[in-house]
Amino acid sequence: MNDNNCSADIRRYHDNYVKLSPETRKQLRGHRNANRDRLKDSLKEDDGPTPLRFQKQGSYAMHTTVQHPNNDYDIDDGVVFAKEDLVGVRGGHMSPLEARKMVGEALQDDRFTKKPEVLKNCVRVYYNEGYCVDVPVYRESGPEGAELVELASAEWKKSDPAEINAWFESRAKAKSHADDDQDDTQFRRLIRLLKRYCTSRDSWNLPSGFILTILVDEVYNLYEAREDHAFYNLLVAVKSRLALNLEVRNPKDWAEVLTKGNPDPKMVDLKEKLTDAIADLGIIWNPKATRSQVLKAWGKVFNSDDIDPDAVKWEQTARASVVSTVPTEPVRKEGGGRFG
């Protein structure tokens, strides 16, 4: 019987082709910091309000960002103002749109090929490399220790990304294991792998990274020494969870339903695609399957030739066209600015 243990192969695939490299993370951080400086300097020159702080959020803050072949990265980096400092032209409180427009104007720079865009939930700054930085705008009010943080959306809406960051860090810590790398837990790796799977085909339109993160948190508890078994069992657990309920709620605000529609078509598609992936990976339990067959199944699931370079190329023509295309515009997230 052949050794069908592909744990090292899946871990290698994750480390080399899924997890964001330190160099790319540093470059993204540089764009983020440049935006912060540009915003502060511009507002100061125009006698505008001074930000209380900047609030990192989303997958970048959680360290669950995955690689994209066309540099379609986005960083969510909120800016928080004191409510009393956001004064409109008539002396009253700024509307959410006024606040976003103020930030959008402050982020303008003649060096940008495409000007920053004011969206429903943020201001988006584009870079020629394909990156974008989303800048949600928040206002804070209330006494210290009981502050109300509100997002400038269609209306001022209670939303505190710092709470989400704290929630995630507590979950990652609770689910860590003595045999795991404390700086890169299996919990985070499985989130990245699920996000990679869900973005492995351009034609797919599956749930957001935040929803996928919540699902992984709900079903993952047991560390497994074999990374291949850990991911397979995660797919089975997520599918079982969706068979019971397709709804996903904000873990820090249970009244907020993150899924859209009843049922949400993206959640329906996710359940169907997980069913297909689990069927494709059923071969890993076949004692008569060769190692090459098992690796080929993994390659099919992730739509990748990188798990086993010697395996049959999957969708080679389509993949080659994607890799060779020079990006003209980064990936678009409707509205932008929500936790990624």
C-alpha cells in the first residue's frame, strides 16, 4: 500500500502559495501607512478634524489574508474621529456621506492613476499594482470605557472593528495547541485554506472572508497533526453546519445577520461546492489509491498545479490566461469596508 499521507504537501502548499509572504505583507503595510500620513497631513492643511486613531481590521488584522495571483489585495484600515469634531457646513453633525466625502477628498493625490472612490461603507484607494486600501470612516462618542463607535454607511451604524479583532484573537488563542506554531496556528491556516478554496475559480461568488472565518470558528475545535485530514474534516464539518442552517450572524452583535436573503444564494452555492469537494477527496480514504491519485484530487479541489508539480495540470489553459493577464483594476467588493 502506498503512503497517502499528504499532510506535508498541504502544509507546503499553504506556506508557499496561500499564506501572505512577509515581503508582500510589508508592502501592503507601507501602502496603509502612506494613506494614514496623507490623510492626517491633508486634514491638517485644511483645518479639518484630527483623527483619534486608525483602526486596522479585516483579514489583514487577523493575519488570514491569502495570496492573489493578480495582486488583488485589499487592506481595511478604518479612521476614527470624535463625533463632536465631525461638523457639517451648517454647524450640525456631519452625515455619513459628508464624512466619507471629506475623507475621500483628503486622500486625493495627483500620483494616483485612478482617484480614490467614495463607496457605501468606505473610501477605496487604488494602486497600479492591483492593491487597494479601504478606509471605513467611524465616529466615536460617549464616556471613556463606554464609547459608541459608529460606521459611516447609508446611516451612522453601530460597528466597532476593534471588538471583532479582540473576538478573533481570543478565539485563535483558545483554539491553539501546544504542538502548533503559536504565531501561525492551525486555526488560522484552515481559515486561509478555506478562503483559498472559495476563491480558486474566477466564476465562483461565495461568502465573504468574514463569514468563512465565523464558520471555521464554529466548527473547529480539535487540532489534528495531519494537515490534510484537518482540512478535509473541516470541509465536512462546515457542510454539516450549513445543512442545518445557512444563516450566519455577527459574533459580537447577534442581532446582525451577515448572510443576505432566505436563503442566501452564496451560502447555497458554498454548501453545494463543499459537497463536490468532499466527494473529490473521498479517495484519500481508499487504501488502494496511489499517492499520485490522491495529490491529483487535492490539486483538483484547489484548482492548483502547485500541490504536486508532477501531477496532471488542471484547467491549464484557463489558469495560464489568468496568470499572464496584467491587472487593470483590482477586485471589487460591493460597498467595501466590512471586516473582510
